[in-house]
Amino acid sequence: MGERPEGRTRTGNGDDIRDGVDGRRDDIDRIAGGVRKTAGARAVLVSRALGTDWLEVVAAEGAAADLTELLGARWHSSDLDAGVADGEPRGSHIVTRRGTGPVALPAGSHLPEGEGGLLMPLRTRSGRLVGAISVEGVADPVGLSPVVCELLEGYAEQLRLALQHQGIEALLTEQLRLAFAAEELLHSAGQQPDLDAVLHEVSTGLTEMLDARVGWACVEIAAGVHAEAACHPPEAASRLGPDICTLIEPMVADCWRDDLTLTQQDAPLLGRLAALVDQQQALLAAVGSGNELRGALLILRGEDRPWTLAERDVVRRLGRQMATVVGHLEGRRRDRALVEELRELDAYRRELVVSITHDLKTPLTAITLNTELLASGTRPEDASHHPVDAIRRSALRLSGLVDDLLALARAEEGLIGGAHSEGDLAVVLRDACRHAEPEAQLRGIGFDVDAPAELVVPLDVDALSRVLVNLVANAVKFSLPGGRVRLSLSQVGDVVVFSCSDDGIGIPEDEQSTVFDMFSRSSDPLARGVPGSGMGLAISQRILARLGGSIEVHSVQGQGTTFVVRVPTTVPAAG
């Protein structure tokens, strides 16, 4: 659990209330002693009601020193009802009985044969059970005089009032304890780095705070995101089962709608869940804030610990406040994601500057050197390497780089690949081959084309032309001299399929997943020696995405590469 935040201090009200509770306990002890003396009894036990089903011994007066062992012992209210039903009424509070009382006395404190006792239920005027007095070891319980009965009635009324006040004070004390514990739990949960740690902190903290055996928390960090859950102790999760979220979902919705908690008395299914981990009491609350339900809290414990109103209220409020913690966590996650995105953008900017600078510098250097050669009046020995031709080639390379940059910007802004107009892809493929023909002839590379004479489709053929030109040009550039480039074009149903294969240098397996990244260049020295901007495949992928299509790569280093393009002829859904 986390430490209490600095600057937060507890007020003295809690200590004042605890002092009042201690004083009330002394009063109860004195009254219990008066009952014992008046009735001539061997022992008197005073119990306080815990809800409607249980009572707890709060005072034990008698000659045997070991009666203090009974303090805190709990017994079921049905035993009180049974004792009252079997006894003989004597006044408004007193019921006589024979034999032992509902609370077993410690070993060595057994009553002599023939003695009986008294049971005195303590109820408010409305009939609510406040507590009970069990008088043990009365020689003649039936023969009590009217004066003794009147005195016992007076003591019973005093104890009823004392227990009522003690109950109020104990409730306030418990509310303060739970409030401070919940505050510390929320503070500690808020310091956790992720949702998993938050859930483990909350499930563990709830178990400790409520003296429970099992704590379970389930939350989705954002709408539509798969919910995460944590259980304390962890081994209880397997016994509760993987479907617990689905099982309790309707009950959680009820908790959320009506702003309440549910127990096993409200929903029997919760009792069955508790039984899976050998417990009997279950408490369920919703996690959410505003109009958004985020998850649930489930706490399980033993039969002798019924849920108090204070416990139910603090768990209900904790569910509301926990949603705020999760919201802050989601905010921090978004902030981290934004920071990471900004870092990636900055790295992308630096890479863009370096790559463009390098690609611009090479042709500009060639232009500068050949311009100086022209200015010097020196004639080249080889007429095929005239400076003007070199300048023209460098200028064309610069123009191609600028075209790629413009195409990239337009593709990322959605300005390429959005229009659907009828066109002939067979013509587009032949144009792509003609575009690569000069370099293919220089290197002795041939084309094997499997395509129909005509393939008219309702697609943006101008955008697809750039894709096919890029792929065919790459196949030629990365083929070995004398190699073959195999091209196929067909329509299968409402999908156009284009395949481009070469038997060139191939792509390393560990680089195939990044081949469509911007400025992606292979680490293979042979590939790095081939000129290019590293933008062609990235542009092609973006164009195809705009058309609702796809592109995939299959390659074996040293054997060749195949790119497969699929484009639907139907208009893709918006978005």
C-alpha cells in the first residue's frame, strides 16, 4: 500500500469517537455486572447485533477469568429466535430457559446440573434487533421475584440504549477507518504505472481493508478495449473461472444504474461465486464515472462477517473514484503515446532531411562537375560520356526525386487513389514495361508478360500506373544482368491481381517487414549500390490503401522477389 500523501493529517474527531466507544464499553460492562448480581448468575454475556443475521459478544461478566475468550465471538440470530421460542416469557424482555445458552462457555466453565438461564432480546420500538443478554447459571430462573424481574427490565433498557449509542459510535468509527483506508488505497493506486498494477493494488487493498479472503477487480481502460482483471490471492482467479466478467455483467449494470451495491442476499449467483472459493459473503460494486461504466469490484469473505452499511457505502464510492484513477491513467497513456509519436515524427524529419540531402547531393555534384568540364573547354575522350548527357541524366534524376516527394505528399493527403474512373490496365502494364525498357535492354533483361489484351476496370488507372511503373522499374533495377522479369495481370471476381517477379538479388528475411517503410533501403551492399530514393514502395502502398487494395512481398535473398498487388474493383467504404 502507498504512503499517505504529504500534507494530509487526520483530525482528532476519530480519536474522540474512539474515546466515546471505549467509555460506552465500560458502561456496558458495569450494567452487565449489575445484571449478574441481581439475577444471582454465574455469567452474563452481552451481544451486539451485526445487521440482521449475526450477533457479537461485546461484554462477558463472571467469576471465570477465561470468559474474556468469548469477546468477539459471533452467533447467529436464529439461535436467539430458537431460544426465545422454547422459553417462558417473563415481562417485555425476559425469557427463561433451561440448559446451556446460545454461546458455548469456555472449557471448565460448565454450569452445574439443573441450573438454567435467561435470554433478553433487546429491540427498538420499531422491532429492530439491537442486541441480546444471555444470563448463565441462574439457580431458579422460573422463580424470579417480580422485584428482580423489574430490576432486570431496567438493566435491559439501559443496555439497549447503550448498545444503540455504541452502534452509532462504532459506525462512525468504522466509517472514518474505511474512509481513510479508501483514501490511501486510491492514492496508492494512482501512483501505479499501468492498469495491471492498479488492479493488483486495488484487489489486494480491498481484501485487507475489508478483512476479506478474496478481492477481484475488473476494468476496461477505454470503451471497446478488452477489460483487464486482477485477483487477490492470484490462485483464486482459476477457481472463479474465466467467465466471471460475463456472469456478473447484468448485476454490475444494475449496480451502475441504481448507484448501489449487491450482496449474496440480493443476488444468489454472488453466493454461488463465493462458494467457489469456500466463502459465503459476496459484495459487488460497479466501477464507473459520469455516464461510462468501466468495470466491477467483487469482495468475498466468510459467513460470520456480514457486510455493514459502512462497508457497502465505501465500496460503492470507491468504484466511482477508481474510475477517475483509471481515467487519469488513460490520460497518461495517451500523453506517453503522443510523446512517442512526436519522437517518431522528429526521427522521421531527421531521416527525411538526411535522405533527401543525400539524394539531391549526388546529381547536383554531377551537374556541377560536368558544368565545370564544359566551362574548361576540355573534350571528353569517349563521345558517349559527353557532359551535356551527364547533366541531362542528373537533371532527370532530380526531377524524379521531386516527383516522388510530390506523389508522397499527395498520397498521404489522400489526393492520389481516390478517384474511380474506367481505364484499361493492360495498356497501363505495357506502358510500365516501355518505361523500363531502356535500362532492361542495357542489362540484357527480358520480360515475360501474362496479361489479357484488354482489361478495362472502374479504377483510378493513373494512380495504379505509378504503382506498376515503380514495381516494374524496381524489378529491372534489382535483377542480375541477363535475368528475366515475370509479370502477370488478371481479374479474379471483383479483384484485380497483378504479380511482378524477378530472379535478382532478393531481400533479406529480417528486412521484408520494413520494405514498405519510408526511405527503406536494404543492408545488402548490392542493393545499396542501386540508385533510388527509397520512396517508391512506400508511395505504392499508400496509393493501394486509398483504393482499398493491398500489396505483399515474397522474397528469398539471392533468388529473387515477388510483389503481389490486389485491388477491388468495387468502391471501398469511406474511412
